[in-house]
Amino acid sequence: MTTDTPARLLQLLSLLQTPREWPGAELAERLGVSRRTVRRDIDRLRELGYPVQATMGADGGYRLVAGKAMPPLVLDDEEAVAIAVGLRAGAGHAVAGVDEASVRALAKLEQVLPSRLRHRVSTLQAATTPLTTGDGASIAPETLTVLASAVAGRERLRFAYRAGDGSPSRRLTEPYRLVSTGRRWYLVAYDLDRDDWRTFRVDRVGEPFSTGTRFAPRELPTGDAAEYLRQSISRRQETYGFVVGFAAPADVVAPRLPAWLGTPEPADGQGCVVRGSTGDPVEWLALRLALVGHEFTVREPPELIACVRELGARLTRATS
């Protein structure tokens, strides 16, 4: 019998978070208490904001249902390890759809994981290799969690940085946001030594650590971290515009097209048009458009048209 009320409530909550209905008698047996005590504990959980639904009947049953807000979850060891490994695997490759919220969740989870579970997570990840990776460079999940924690805690961040030409430097920054382009992670931060805003590719960041010094957030020039990153990338590299028409509707193409390439717009008939710009090689863009999986027509630029034509001919010859 569990006489410690908080411990019993946590145990009860863990049981209710299993997707099934629990008869009152079974809960009482599991907890080693009376049915009356179970009813009182259910009332306590409801007061704490957990939406516990009761069913009428001879024995009565209880089920945790969806409410207006996300209540804290209680995870056992195996569940915590599984979630941490999954978040680490996704975060390390900047997969489209795995954005800053996922990294924040990973940072929170790893902060409270007991050392024995943290060791199990590291062991599992070291022993497994993904069959496929994202288009961008792989990065250490630990790096992302340190950066995300500094962003959330508004703490100054130090790290080593390797520029595009390979030159090393040390940076002291006020981190503002982590931004995922789907291929890479970037940190938007105020560089204190250079007295200006900067963007940093996270796969080039090394040895990051929070200094513990808090700061008041500055106002970002563009007001939006994603827009600032887009403008920053455009300034640093030569880009070209492209226009591509797809035979499929916009709502069908959009989920299969990386957001940084542009947003599909409805066109005449059943198709859609994508207008965007990129600094990536035309060969890469041609392959990425083909991976959308729908018929498309390149309207411009001429270099992309020629590249797609040559790629199509090469693939045709490969099947001859």
C-alpha cells in the first residue's frame, strides 16, 4: 500500500495515461488502497487540471481524456528513453518538420533524465545508424540542446565557430532563436564582440556552453528570426530565381516541397506554380523537384531547364 499521497497520485496518473479505461476496483488493487481513496485521488487530479472522465456502472471506470491544455506527462524509464532517442535522431539531421519546438522538448527531457537513463540513451544512439539522413550536415543533439536551453533561459552563450573558409574563432553571443531550414539548423544571435546580429550554422558550432549571465532580449531588425535568416543567406551568396509549374494542386504539392523553396500558388486548371530563389546548385534543385513525385514543368531559368532535360535523358539511358 502506498501511504505517501503525492507518490500515489503520480502512480495513479501514470496508470491513467495508458490509453484504456480503468475499473475503480482494479485501480484500488494496483495502488493498494480502497475505492473511496481512489475516488478522492481522482478528485485531486481534476483539481490539478487533469481531465479524468468517469463512467457510471456497478464498478465504474476512469479514463484520462483530452482537455483544453496539455498536462504534465508521467513517463516510465522505457518511455522516457524511447522519446529521448527519437528526438535526438530527428534533431541531429534538421529533418523538415522537426523544428525548434522539438529541440526545446529534448532539452527539457534531458535536463531531468536520471544519469542511468541518460547513459542508456547515449548507448542506444551510439549503437544505431540511420539508413537515410537529411540533405544537410549531421550535428550533435547535445549541441542543439545547449543552444536551445540558452535561448529559452536568455543566457549568454560562448562557443567555438568555424567559418565557411575554415577559419576558427571564439564567439560570445546573446542567442535569440534556433531556426531550421529543413536542411540545416541556424542560430540567430547578437554577437557581443562584433556588436551586431549574426547567423551561425549549428553544424559549425563547437564546445557551446552557457555562461550563466542573463540578458534582456534585443529587438531583432526584421522582427522575425526566419526572415532575418533568409535575408542573411541571400546577402552572403549569389542566388537565382526559378519558376516551376506542377500538374498537381497546391495543397498536394506543399507537403512534399521544402518550405525554403517557396509556397505553391494555385494556377489555372488543376495545377500550381512555385516561384522562389535559392543559391543551391541547379543539379540539386532539379533532383529535389523530381522528388516531389508529381509532373512538373520548369519555366525558368534556362540553366535549370537544361539541367532537368539532361537529367531526364541520363535517367532514360540508365534504363535502356
